[in-house]
Amino acid sequence: MLLAASLLLKAIAIPLLARIAWLDFTTQKISNRDVLLLLCLGLGSLQLVSVQTESWWDMGLSAIAGLVLFLALFPFWALRRVGAGDVKLMAVTPLLIGGTDLVAFSLLLLVFALATALIVKNPFMLPQSAFRLYVQHLDRKGVVPFGVPISLASICMIALQVGYGFMVPGSLSM
């Protein structure tokens, strides 16, 4: 029952991540409210799993990973290479994903970040002219909405976790 509640909290985060991706793409802003909501959903989900498994390893690993990411990205924010919202979102993401799935998340993030940078640098690959003009505008400003690949990679990982939770026989009935 606790695992089902944990998966429900993660599933609730999917529309919030989609909202963050859209707002970051259109306004280049990630609100503190959205990041705090993700933090609460992630901590709640991790705590439910920790109580069920009687192991706090995943929560500790996630907290350490979030702190390391924040400290690693903070200088890039200070140099104006990354936005503050991107740094906070990236620091909260390990708590939402869980420490054991961070490697898979990192690989997905790499793929989505490369795709985003490729689209921003080559907007002629896109079909619609208005969308193409917007991406050209982002390229002229030198801005890449990094919240989009972070959110997409998080959504994919959460969808895999929720799908796996419902596919494995007996995983929800503990």
C-alpha cells in the first residue's frame, strides 16, 4: 500500500513537470513554487518507500546527490551560464527520481539536452515557421531552456518507475 501511495505521488509530479517544461520553454522561468511542490512530492514518495523497505539508503543517496548537484551547478549560475531555476530543479530531481535510478536519469538527460541544444542551434529542422522563429530568437539571445530536458528526462523516469511498479507482480501488494 505504501508503494502504491509513493507511485501516486510520483505520478502527480508528471503534470507539474510538464508545466515546468512548457513555462521554461516559453518564458525561461521556473518558479520556486513549482520546485517546492516537486520537492514535497519527492520527499513524500521517498519517505513512503523508506518506511516500507525499512531502509533509508535511497533517501540519503538522493539527498547527497541533490546537494552535490546544487553545489556543482551553483558556480555556473554565478557565471550566468545556467539559470537559478534550472539549478534548483536539478537539485530537487534526485529526490523525485530516487537515488537508485540516477544513472538512467543521467543518460536520458544527456539525450534530451543534446536534442534540445541541436534544435536550438538548428531551428530549420523544425516544421512550423512560428516555432522556428521562436527557437531562432532563443538562439540569438544565447538561451537554452535547460528545464525542458530536465523535465522530459524526469517524466520518462517516473513513467518507467510507475509502469514497473504496476507490471511487477506483487510489488504493490506488500
